[in-house]
Amino acid sequence: MTALTLRGVIMGSIFATAGAAVAQTFFYKSNSPSFSSYMVILVSLPLGRWLARVTPKRDIWIPLIGYVALNPGDFSIKEHLLVTVVSSSGASSAYAADILNIQDLFYHTKMSIPASLALLLTTQTLGFGFAGLVHSILVKPVAMVFPGTLVTTTMFNTLHGAHSADTKPRLRFFAFAFVAIFIYQFIPALIMPTLTSVSLLCLFNNESRSMRILGSGMKGFGLLNFSLDWTAVGAAGPLYTPLWAALNYYAGIMGAMFVVMPCLYFLVGEHGFWDAQKFDAPLGAGLYGGDYKKFNVSSVLDSKNMLDPTKWKQNSPLLLTPWFALSYGISFATLTSMITHVVLWHRKDIMKAIFAPPGEDIHNRLMKAYQPVPKSWYVATLAISLSTAILLVATSPLQITVTGLLLAVSIALIFLVPVGLIKAVSDTVIGLNVVTEFVAGLLWPGRPVGNVAFKCYGYMAMSQALDLTTDLKLAHYMKIPPRHMFVAQTIGTVIGCCVNLAVVRLILSPDAGYRVFLTGEKVDPTGQWDGRKVHIFYSASIIWGAIAPARFFVGNYVKLYFGFLIGFLLPVLPWLLNKRFPRKWWQQINFPVLLHGAGLPPQVPTNIISSGFIAAIFSQYWMRKHHPKFFAKRNYVLSAALDAGTSINALVLFFMSVTILKVVPMPRWWGNPAADSEHCLPAGGTNGPAF
């Protein structure tokens, strides 16, 4: 049965290109639906079968490769899986693209195209070299299950099994939902942006500052706010996230925004918790000075964009809005709560995985029929990526030394096996972003770009190593030649990096018209192009890099370190209650997920909360309980169609915005106001919601 084919690579590359473009475009927007891999699985199946029927059966010659079959025969389950792997490996926004964003928008330095591409490629491929080192530890042992891969194998076996006749009705339903949402999304995204965030409190009385703060879904707490835009409704995956996870997630974010933050803002102290009411936006992700006005970062940096200690003494302190500051404490708590939760609930699985003999199960025996990935491939990938990265940091304005780069990579390597063990048995991933930025801030204070570069190399090296390891385990289950899996993921990753860079350059181009929104010079009246993720990454570079932990975590902010202790202790409570009153649902009280939800704002707007929660309950509870057959056959198809249609609509709108809409803009009316689509702007306001 053929696995890696020219046909499959071309199909996967097309999906990877579209997915990378969608993901990078949505990165700059307030709401970001995912480019669903389920959509790729569904669409590629009939497409592959159609190509198998119509493509001529002959060989073509490709330079450096040789003769390749244009049509190797039937579209097999293995070829289908590799199409999805190529696509999913590239259909994302590269983490290092954030460095390019903040360099261009805020630090006024712009790396060349070759250097930018080298940054994206090295951060995305460096970890591939590590995957070979842990193959015998994380892939071969029977106890290394990787639960998420079991869902994928079940899906492919179902589509290609005896009951694959169900595929055609699913595809018809997918096509109908795809077209419907594609057409509908023109309404909230273009014709009537008010539907993206409907603030009932602002519509009732936008002259009241309290109403604006409580009701705005773009800059406030989102109370009595809802959205009729799938980019907001589907932002947290309400149709496919398991009910227990959704309840934990929404308990966190709703508790934080609807209860905790209003109390801190209005009821604590004369001006709110940590003077919250003195800031111009309750959930702002910007940087503020001691006068509660925007902090002039350039006033403390030298000509090389590094901290000038003398200027810092003259212009300190640096302040954050209280919830933005608390979100760092919550991130500390999330990190330690993951460790405690996994140890308490999965320690037996981990010990079994560590000490149990590898075993010669059916999968290991069958995989002997295929040649393993040569060690030389891993070594070559690591050598090329690392040497290119060393050359890059030595010649580009990344503010990171070769020693720093090697330390970041070493941290990734040290954590790879323990974090990989946790992922293999519990499907929980502990990210290194907090650890790496903390270490870099302590060792190399004063370097904002250097801090995020260190974080990027350390975080992504481990993340990509785990991604390839997970795919190799999937190949283990599905009997895909490991070499084919390695090649497929590499192809997808390279394509994704190239497309990401092209989109970054296009959107940051002055001619595109989005820079003023992304830098904060102007406010997008639709509330969509707010660049909040870029601002948060930029703020992190200043907090952890330029100012650094030793200078920033003082005064009130030193209390944020208690997040580590609180997160460590919280998961113990349901575990102890389960010991005393055994119930299977105690394990479903998942503090890592709950804290993750609580700490998301201001990374995401609060217009996602109410509508997303309703969609999750409707899908995962009501439909599953009252219409189980429809849920089983159509729910995930519907989710994929809605995400896919919305993603393609966003691409169409983007190209319209730089062409047709520049000549013939949409007319202004109540549903498409010139200043503020939420109608939270009080009379006489001119520049977005005023708080």
C-alpha cells in the first residue's frame, strides 16, 4: 500500500499553503478560528479518489529525485494520512513570526527576507533533530500511548473501513455548511460588524463608564455580551472540545471576567485593585508609566534597542493593567498546576512507562517491515538547523549570543524526555515559554529581542520534537514508513514557514493599511484588526527582556510569584476529595484547564465567552444527549465546515480589503459605524471605545 506519493505531497502542500495563510492572517485579528485538520481529512478523501480515477498512469522525472509515479493507484489510507500530516505541519502561524512582527512594528528594525526565513525555519526544524534521540524512549514502548493519536487512527479507519459509505452524506453536509457559513460571514465581517460583538449594556447606556467597562466585548469584561460571528463563537472550539474540558475552561474565563475582575475593579479600594480605575482600559495589554499613561519604551532604550540603566532610573516604574499583571501570576499557577495534576492523577501511568520493558507488541513487530529513519537524517537536520541558527544570531539584530542559543537548545533537550513522558500518557503538554523567558531575563537582562529569541528557540525546539515524535507514534499505529512520516512533516513545515513570511510581509506593508491598527496608532472600528497577540508579545519582550524579572517583579508585582505555589496546591483539593468521597468526576476538575481559561484575557477579547459557552453546551451536552445519532455523524463535520468556511471567507475579505474595498468601501450605517462597531463609544468620542 503506497504512502508517500507525488499526488499526496501536492494535495498536502496546497492545504498547508492555505492553512498557513489563514493562520497567519487571523493571528493579527481579535478572534482566530482554527484551520481544522478534520476539514482537510474530509475534503482530501474524495479529492484523492477523484485524482486516482482521472490522473494518467505514467511516470514523470523530477530533478534530484528521479522518476515518480504520477498516479500510483488507489488513494490509500496511508496516503490520506500523509496528506493530513503535510497539511497540519504547515497550517499554523510560526511562533518566530512574532519576533519579525515586533521588530518591524515597535523596534523599527527589519530583518532581510533570507534572515527572516532562516529564523522561521531554524526555530521550526531544530527540534526534528532531537526526535531521533528519544525514539526508543517515547515511540517504541507499549506504555507510550499518546492518547490523541488514537482519535486520529479511529477516524481514518472509520473513513476507509467497511462503513465508509457514510462518507458521502457527511461530505454533502460539509459542503452545505461550508457554503452557508462562507456566505453568512460577509455579514458580521463586512456588512454589519456590530454582530461581531453585541454589547447589550452599551446599547442600553453607553454614556455610563461602568456600563462600557462591564459590557464591552473588545476592551471590557463582556458581561451580557454575545457574538453572531463564528470567528468569536468558534474561537475555543466549542463543538469539538469535550464537555468536561469546556466546563473547566469556561468556569475559568467566566469566573474571572464576570465575577473576580468586576469585584476587583469596582469594590476594592478607592480606585480599584492596584489602581485599576486609573488605567484607560481595564484589560489593556499595553505598558504604562507611573502617571498611568502609555509608557514610552524608547525613553529607556539605547540605539541598539537595549535597556539603558540610567534612562530606566529616570523613567521607572513600569506598570501593567491589574488583570494583565495577574495573568502572569496565573500563567505561573498554570505551569505548576499541570505538574501537580499529572503527578497526582497519572503518576502510575508514568512509572509504568518508565520502568516497564519495551515489549514486542504487534505494532513493533509489524513496523520491522519498514526501514527506520536513519540517525544520519536526524543528525543532518540538527547540524544544518543549529549551524544556520548560530550564523543567524551572529549576524542579525536578535540580541542573543551563541552561548544563549546553545543554552536555549539545551533546556529544550533536558525537558524533552520528562515532558514527552507526560504527553505520552496524559496528552498534557507543559510548555517552556515561561521557563525560557524567565531564565533569559535573569541571565541577560536589558535585551528585549534577545529574550523572545531565547524563548522561541527553547520553546519551539522541544515543541517541534514532540510534534514529530507524536506523528512517529501515529505512523507506528497506522504502519506508515517512518521515513515517509519524517519527509511529510518536513515538507509541510518548510511550506508553512515560507507562506507565514509572505503573509507577514504583506500585512505589515504600509500599503496594506493595517500597520496603524497593529501599532495602536488607530483603532479599527470593526474591532477585528487589533493585533492584541502582537502587543502581548511585545509587552513580554519589555517585561521579561528589557526590564527583566529582577527590576519588574518588585512592589506589588513580587506577589505574582505566589502563583507558582497556588498552582502547585490547587489540584491537591479534588484529589483529596476523591480519596475521601470517590467519584469519577473529581478527576474532571482540571485546574490547569480552568486556570488557562482564566488567564486568557487580554490575549483574547471577551466577546468569545457567552456565545462560545452556549454553543459548547448545545453541542456537547444537549445534542449529544437528545440527538446522539446526529451528534456522532454530523457534529464534528459541522465544526470543521464552520471553521473552514470562515477561514476561506477571511482570506477572500483580506484580498478584497487591499483591492476592491480600497476603491469602493462599505457604506457607513448603524451596523457599520465609522468609529466603534460595539456602540460603546459615548457621544463625541472619536477613536474607539473610551473607558
